[in-house]
Amino acid sequence: MTKLPNVVVIGGGTGLPVLLRGLKRHPVDISAMVTVADDGGSSGRLRNSLDIPPPGDIRNVLAALSEVEPLVEQMFQHRFETENELSGHALGNLIIAALASITGDFVHAIQEMSRVLNVKGKVLPSANQSVILNAEMEDGTIVTGESTIPKAGKKIERVFLKPDNIKPLAETIRVLKEADLIVMGPGSLYTSIIPNLLVPGIGEAVCQSKAKKLYICNIMTQMGETLGYTASDHVEALYKHMDASCIDAILVNNKQVPDDVQARYDEEQASPVHFDMDRLNSMGLEVLAHDILSYNNGLVRHNTEKVARIIHSYMDSFNK
């Protein structure tokens, strides 16, 4: 039996599940590395009251990689809307929290939930503990909390994690070493992707891995994080936080965003990310420029099927 190529996808938020839904249909062995810096909503409440890593981003990735009846996934993703303390909680978050309590370990809880949901691949938190994301702004002020940083209205100089003694999972380091391809993104640059790479040992393991490294650039800039950023600015931010330059290729969107869709973003001053080809080439990056646009409720999203096909053909190109 032919060994499937190992693909590690690093991220969080809404971007990671979108990509994984398409990628799981291809003959690859997926490991998803998910940030544990979330501190808002249901995740934040469970994190604070039960002292566990936030389950929300993990839940969305488990759902994306699950192979179960649609009703089971709907139930897992169901969010209560009541007038009591259940309000706002997703059922899946509560189940993961319960399993963490039963097993005594958050990672073990994810493994058990993966079996229940018949998950295709591995889902790994970037650390087996809660982490606090902080941002130092250009004016020197420090903003604490993943959900607070984009609301500060200031330009980010760098982000960093607390506490100082965070440890990566041994399994995470292993899958990075054994990977054939490491994919970063899509997703919020400073609050979904970079926090994973800041866990001690992970950024180094990514750069030291023999795998090719592909960054999937966001289609739009993001208020409070990347307003005015070009594609190369995104890569520069990754390099700055990893303290190394080791990305081989970048996937960018080359289809124009329609005016009526762009108008939806005007209030938050977001605009399509310009891919500055000359600078990307000067950084030694292979630029994969494609029409990867799709729309959801009038908002721009990556087309999951197209992106997955591009990733698969990129792997074919260097495996020949």
C-alpha cells in the first residue's frame, strides 16, 4: 500500500476548518495544529471556569475533519440560545470540556472525540495548556488577550505568549519532522497562525523540517491586524516571529474582488491583499497565483475545493 503524503496544517479561527473540509477529500495524511490562545465567547468562559485550553477552534477543526452523519455534526456544532448560563455555549465545547474532566487531559479528550466523530487525520493543540496572547503595539503599549488585540485600533509591532514555560506536545514536534508539506494559513495572521509558531520548539521544528512550507495568504487585509499589508508583509511578519526565513511558496488570490463585495468591507477599511510579485520573488518564494475566491453571505472566503486541489498539485510537483 502506497504511503500517503503527510501534510501538517497550522492555524485556527475560521480559515483552518474551511481548508480542511476540502483537503480531507484528497489522498493525504492530515495533521492539524490548532492555536490555544482563544479567550472569547464560549471558549473563553470554559477556559476561565474550568482551567482548560479553549475548545472552540479545536471543535471546529474536529467537525471539519469528521466523517459522520450531517445531523451528528450539526448537533456537535449546535450553539444554545437561552436566557441562562448555557446561552452562547456550543454543545461540542461542553462535550470536549467533559471529556477533559473525565480523562484528566485535554489532549486525551481530543483523541477520544476524534474517535467518536470518525475524524480523518490528527488534531493537535499547539500546547496542552491555555496560553495568553499579548501584542506590543508600535507605540510601545501592550494589549493582552487574543480577542482584544484586533480591537485596540493600533498597529501591531509583535505578538508574544505568556506564561514563559509553555511546552509543545512531543507528538506535534514528531509530525512536523515527518511532514512532506507544512501549510500555514489561511487565517488571522497575528491571532490564529503566529501564536502556534511562538510555542517554544514549534517555529524551530517547522524551519528544520525537511518538508516544503507553503503559506496561504489571506484574500483581504484585516482590521486591527494587517490593514495596508501586502502579501510580502504577511511573510515578513511570519519570518520576524519565527526568527528565520524558511517558507518555500505562497498561494495568493489573483481574481479581482467585485465592487459590491468590496463595499461590504469599506467600513472596516479592509481591502484585497496586493501580491507584490517582485518582492515575493526577491524573497525566493515560488508564487502560486490563482482564482481562489468564494463567497459566503456576501463575504470573501477561500474556495476550499480549489485550494485543496492547488495544494495537492503543488505536492505532486515536488514529489516527481
